[in-house]
Amino acid sequence: MDKQSEITKQQKNEDKILVARILDKLKFAQSRNKLESTDFLDLRQQSIIREMLELRRYDNYIFFGGYDDAERNIVAFSSNLEYINQEEINNLLSIIRITLPNNLQGQYEHRIYLGGLMKLGIKREKIGDIIVRNDGADIIVKQDLAEYLKDNLKGLTRFQKSNIEIHKIDELIYIKPKKEIIKINIPSMRLDCIVGELARCSRNDANKILEAERVFVNFKEEIRPSKNIVEGDYITIRGKGRFKINKILGTTKSGRISLEIEK
């Protein structure tokens, strides 16, 4: 079995386990007539669950990550969606607000906060989005984890002099990031061609990035250089960012394909 087949098989097994867990939550919500919620799901997982729920024609659920543009969301289920009010949904989540001392402001990136959480043994699915600001960050978590994090983050050297507080989810400090529109010209819609342009490297180096398992198409790992990309696809390159293929603008005089990309 080649590497891509192994990845595909492993991913399918993980997806089956995910769907089974979600169905268990759904059954509990229906049988107990109470609100049930999942851990945080990434965009790929959310896509799988939305498709599954639509196929089952089940509509008593809400995806919620604390704010409208949240990337990581929980799913909340109820036997009757009409009885779910926003306050009840809000109470599922809390914010851990870290305010850095003056000498560290502007120096901490997303990976610093995530790395600290990992050091505490927290699994990624227990953490929602991490909203980084110059003076610190708001970390979205399930409410039942908030007190533990507040008590233990102070024990990490990187946060010893920081102020750490728990806030309600509706007190989230969020500034919508600006999206950058760029244009690239490529010889074909092959993944390696597009990765090369987006990562600003040669085609050979683009293939090395793919082989290193750093590229995701529509939130699924992809190592095939010949993978055909279409309008609307998302391409994530670890270390470079996430890109959406907005439009195929046409063909240049030299026969190259012109694309509009949203970064």
C-alpha cells in the first residue's frame, strides 16, 4: 500500500469514529431531552458532520465557536431546537484571557499559546480558536475546562508574569482580520503548480513541501502533485497560510492561467 493510500485509509477510519461519536451525542440529546455538545471540530470535521446531519434530515443542532467567523466550532444538539436560547449556548463556552506584561507584548504568536496548552496535556479538540492580540490572547474553551486552565497556565514560565482571567464568551475581544487578494499566473491547475506560486518556490521545492505533508486541500491532507484544483477550493500550506481559489480570471497571452486568490 502506498503512502497516499495509507493516509486515505487512516483518515476514513478517523472519520467513522468521529461520526459514531456525534451520533451518540445526538441520541443522548433525543433520549434525555437535554442539550448535548461535542468537543471542538476543525473545518474538515465540520464538513463531514454537516453532510451526515443533512443526509439524516436532522436539523435540531447548532455549530458554535463563540463568534460568527470562528474556525473551530462545537456542535450542540437538542431534541427541540426551539427550546435552545442563545444564553444556554453561550454558557457552554468560556474565555481564558491572557494579558501579557509590558515587556512581552507583541512577542507571542499563536503557536506560543497553543504550545503552552499542549504542555498542560490538553488535547487540541478541547480548545477552540485562539484570538491573538498585541497585549495577549483570548482562548475559547469549554466551560468545564476554564478553571483548570486558569489555575495551571500560571505555572508555565512563559505566562508566570501574565494576568489570566476567565470571561464569558460574549466578552470576547475580536477584531476581524483583513483578507488579502492576490493574483497568480500558473501553467496548469495542478496542485504543485499552485503551491509553487503561493509558497514562492520552484516546482521541485513545491513537491518537497507536499512530500513533507504540509499541504491540505479543503482541509484534507494531500500529497499528490497532480491533484486538480478548481474554483472555491481551499489550500492550506503549513507555515505559509490558507488560501482560497476565488476565480479563474482567464488565460494570459502566453497561455498561463490567471487566478484570483484570497489569502
